[in-house]
Amino acid sequence: MTYCVAMGLEQGLVFAADSRTNAGVDQIATYRKLHKFEVAGERAVVILSAGNLATTQSVISLLNMRLGSDRPNLHGVSSMYDVASVVGSTCREVIMRDSGQSQSSVNFGSSFIVGGQIQGEAPRLFLVYPEGNFIESTRDTPYFQIGETKYGKPILDRVVDYSLSLKDAAKCALISLDSTIRSNLSVGLPLDVLLYQKDSLSLNNHHNVTENDANFRALGEAWSQGLREAFSCLPDVQW
Amino acid sequence: MTYCVAMGLEQGLVFAADSRTNAGVDQIATYRKLHKFEVAGERAVVILSAGNLATTQSVISLLNMRLGSDRPNLHGVSSMYDVASVVGSTCREVIMRDSGQSQSSVNFGSSFIVGGQIQGEAPRLFLVYPEGNFIESTRDTPYFQIGETKYGKPILDRVVDYSLSLKDAAKCALISLDSTIRSNLSVGLPLDVLLYQKDSLSLNNHHNVTENDANFRALGEAWSQGLREAFSCLPDVQW
């Protein structure tokens, strides 16, 4: 499994993803789920992927191979809507190709979170379904999750708000990932975290969080401590 | 869906369950998932159920109809192990009966948490799978969940410990239910909460938590507040 979360906020976008892939408990590997497509100063696109690894790798490979070609591609299209559309149609293409002849019960599906900014537009964030169709985030619903989403959802539901700063949003994403990692073996370090400041058109604020990352460890410990304190301060129930 | 959680602790057992059943979003109903089988001063058994409602209702009905009969039943068997075994075999029986002729893709499965005490034994807690087999809680793994389990698991993983008091364990179960209710529409009030004090052989400490329950509302608000405070106290990440 995998867990990815992204937020579309007033100040920009935040992306976070783990890097664990598993097919059974004895076939665990590390694959990055955060992919960048950037033309400095002109466009900055991030794609997070979850689902069938063969499908997601093929989709990302095809997106890369087609950059600069005649067909619609991520360096050529003129809006983030078109970027999401290209990701969706590439996903459909791969799934059709791979599942077409197959009699197996394998799930070829993959989901993607696609976000970024193209000069002339505001930053935008999309969730692309395995069917290739997609939805966009709004002020009311500023975050998307894909993969193993449930463990890390309660903290997002309580904290994420359109006006949240990028720094706090990234912190919240890390907490959401930490909760998931603690409760589910199929989600694991290292993590990718990327903060995209509105109108920067740059993907440089990208961080790789490993097991030795003192920041992440301190954050996880402070959160555990804070939760236990919050729990110990709860009012007694008068049964 | 449904969410039930139970804990087997040093001081006794705690059970908690929501009461929402749904088959699609326009077919939502309230059914209690906590069932009691008691012979005062001699045995105290609690069963929580999740899964196919027809299956769980039939299992509980048959368990009740067979009390006092010649066949192994919940008032006749002499250990909690046998109680779990009777629940398991009744579940198998119902699923075999109902799915036997059916060509449909309906999932007839149900899971049960079975806990309690029979005079002469310590309290014990079991998780009964749809296949009728079962596992028992231990000091290391003192809680079981069935139904919509993921949202409410992180708080259990951080707080539940074999030495936790029954009062704190019940509080933790309520928080786990509250988190689930906030993030998932298929889990809803009212809740059943039952605290079983070791050797009491009584199921009287049983509470019905409705929307108007001031205790539950205060607990949920204090927890939200505590979480937000814990979040705001987190150290900044030095990116």
C-alpha cells in the first residue's frame, strides 16, 4: 500500500507521500510516489501516485517520454486542468493495455493526486481516479488523500483549513503520515514532502524524510506526548 | 457499517459499539450491536457484532433461542472458550444456511467480539471471525476492533495498555468512536458502552450514549480542543 496526501491552500500547495510498496508481507520495496515536472519560472507540476505499481510506473514513464512530443504533454498543455486530463487519459491507456488480454483478478487501478501551477493560472489541485476522470479541490474541501487513507484522516479533518500556513500544513501532513505508519505496516519511511509557495513556479522546497531525520522524530515524539497529555486532561465521564 | 471495540485489561473488560447499519446511503437504520447474556453471580457474557445484519441477527436469535436447550449454549457451557466456540459454530451455521443456495455476490460474513467471565475463570476476550474460528486477547494485544476500524485505531495504539483503568479505557473507546463518527458517515450514535469489573459477574455498568449525552459531547469537545492545542505546540520543522 501507500499513503499520499496533498492540500490546496490559500498560500500554495503541500504534498506528502510515503515510499513503501508491498505485494504481500514478504515483498516490500521502496518506490518514490512523488514525481516532479518542472519548467523553471513557467510551470511546476507534482504528481503523487498510489495503486498498482506497474500501472503508476508506466503512467509516469509515458508522461516523461512524451514531454516535448506532438501529442498533449505535461510541458505543452496550457492549464492545470489539461495536465490532470493528460494524466487521466494516460492512466486509462495503460490500464486498457495491461488489463485487455488478462483473465486474472489483479487490480490494475491507480489513483493520482496532480497539483501545481502554470504561469497565468492560480495553483490548482486534482484527484485523478483510476477511470481517468478527476475532481478539483476547493476552499471547503482543501485536501485529497490516496492509498491507505483512513488512519491519517481524523487529524486532517480536525486541523486542515484553507487558511492554514504551508508550514503548518506540512506539519499536519507529517502527523497524518506518522499516525498511518504507526498503525499500518504497509506504509513506511522515507517520506517525500514538498511545499509549493503560490506563484514561485519552483519545486525546490522538497524534502526527503528518512528514519534518521531529527525533525520528523521530534515531531512524532511531541505529537505522541501531546496526545497523551490531551488524553490525560479529558474530563471524567460521570457514568 | 459499524464500529465496535473491546479491551481485555487487568481490571476487567470494556466494550463499546455504535448502532448504525447501512446498506447504501439512503438505507440507514439504528440497530444495537451490543448483546448481553447474563446469569447474575454466575456468568456475564457480552457479544459485539459487525457485518451482514441478517447474519448477526440470526446468530444472536439462535443463541438466545437455544439457551437452556440440550445443545451447547451460552448458559450451559463452562468456559469462555466454549462460549466463543458456540458463537463461532452458530455463525458458520447461519452463513452456510443463507449462502448455500445463493448465486448472489452478497457478503454474508459477520465478525463478533465475545467477552466476559464465567465463575471459576478469569475474564476473557475473543475475536470470532466469519469462518467461526477465533483468537483471544493477551497482555500484549489487549484490544480488538471489528467493522470500520481504521479511523479509530491510532488513538488505541497510543493509549491502550493492559494496566489502563476501566474508566480510562472507556474514555479511550469513546474517543476512538468519536474520531470514527467524525470521519465516516456509516458509523453513528447512539453508542453502547459497558464496563465489566473483574469478578463482579454483573453487566449493570452499561450505558447508552445518545446525541444529547452531555458527557460524550464534553469529551468530544475536550478532545478536539486538546488535539488542536497539541498540534499548535508542535516544534517547527527546520526545512
